[in-house]
Amino acid sequence: MSKVLELPSGNQAEIAAVVDDIGETFLHQAEALSRLARNYDSEDYRQALRLMLESSGHIVVIGIGKSGHVGRKISATLASTGTPSFFLHPAEAFHGDLGMVTSQDVIMLVSNSGETAEIVQLVPSLNAFGNPVIAVTSNPNSTLGRYADVSLDIGVREESCPNNLVPTTSTTVTVSIGDALSVALMNLRHFQATDFAKYHPGGTLGRRLLSHAEDLMMNTGVACLSSDEVLLDMAAEMAGARTNIAVVLDGDGKPIGVVTQEQLAVALRVTRRLHDVKASTIMHTEFMSVRPNDTLEHILNVFSENSISSLLVVDSEGRYLGLLEEDFL
């Protein structure tokens, strides 16, 4: 049994007193973002987007400390939304990893102060490479700001930290700048949900957009009946099936109806004519179907919009291929 940590009464009083500070932190960061939205230099962002869009290489994001963590996130978001990117740690860059940079790459330097020693020391080497450089900093007049082809101003002069030391508001705004650039590039590249799925095949969205009916359908363990199959034989076949539904096919292999376990049970209760009652007598003739190439996204929408739990998969000529059951997707 887990124990609840009991705080001394004095600590509880202190916690109660500073709860409002949490809200103040939220407001401080929201105000910084609102200020950026009102005052950002659109020409700088246009130039940054042009450099990134015209690059035939990667966006190489460089930062250290908290700016490094933020830089990794910016790089990951760019890469997952259609803009090739990787993160380069400045210390590793000094020891050979600058070899990862090609002439087609754009460099993004992330430093709140613009004077971070590990990054400033890279400037001569980067200058020799001749790559376009985007600086993300709160000081456009800093060493990095002056060196860069374009400088995006974080615009944070005061952190949420009570000592104005710990990167808090500045990191929030920097992440938002990276997100804003990524979204703008997505729009410029006409990046769609299907494109996103290609880079996220293991995620839920990837599965919904990349999986197709032919990948998911059951074509074994499903009872397939003829229209003149009698009740006794139907019961035997459906008893050994994996699904709660049987498919009734015509002579060409096209579905003409379905029989559920519930229908079968009712028929067995109300008649003893086990050798006379046929599938054509009890089957449902209304059913829905999809094509083999229909995506899981489409299939789930069909289930939801029609309040059904089973779908038949048929080819272009209407021949039965398999069965989809919502509970097995």
C-alpha cells in the first residue's frame, strides 16, 4: 500500500502561498508569446523561410545547455514535417562532427544571449564553410546576431525565474519560434497528413493512414456460405469460425448477404427444420463493403458513421476478399 507523503505544516503553508506563482508563470510566458506575435519582424522570418525552403541539404541546428535541448526539439519537429534536419552539439562539432555539414546545409544557431562561448568559438569555422546562418537569440546585436545572415529575436528580457537566471520564458518562446517555422514550411511544402504518416509509421496516425483493408482483413477463419446451405451445416461452419458473422456468396464469389451468430441462434430456437431452412431465408441482404486499398482511417470512419461493427472487403468486380471486424482493428 503506497504511503502519502506528509509535509510539515509549515511546508504546506508555503506551498499554499506560492500556488499563485504558478499562474503568474503561465501568464508571464503567455505575455511573452503574445508580445512576439505582435512585434516580430516579418521580413526576418521571410528571409529565414526562404533560406530553409531553398536549401537542398539539411537544417543543422546547434545549441548547448537548455538551448541545446530546445534545438534538438526544433530539429526533430522540422525533420518530422518534411524539412530534413539534424542537431549538432558544438563540443562534438569541434572534434570532427563539422564534417557532417555540407555546402547545401543551412545552419541555425540557438543562443539566448548570443554570446555562448562554445557557439561563438564555432563562428570562424562556420564562416569558412560559407553556409547561410540563422541565429535565434534575444540579442540581435550580439556576436551571433551580427554574424548571422538573419537573426530571429526571441524578445525575452526577463525570465519567469524569480532570480531572472534559469532559462524558462526564453526556452518556451524559442520552442514556439521553431514550431512557427516548421508550420510555415509545412504550408509552403503543401505537407499533408499522409506525408506526416510516412515519417511516423509506428504511431497511431501512421497506422491509420498507411494501413489498408487488405493488410487488416481476415480471409481465413471466416465462415463462407452458399445461399442454399441449410441450418444444420451453417451451425457447424459458424461454430468453428473466428468471427461472429458469416458471409453468404453467390456462384461468382460475390457477397449477397451476411448471417450473424445472433440470427443463427434465433433460427435454431424457433425451428426444428434443420435440414430445410436455408441461408437465403435468414440472411441480412443489407451490408457494407470497402475496397482493398481503403485506408484504416477510412474504414474507422465507415464504422463510426454507420454504427456497424463488420465490413466486407471486395475487389473492383465485387468479389469477396475478406472481412473486417472493428474489435480486431
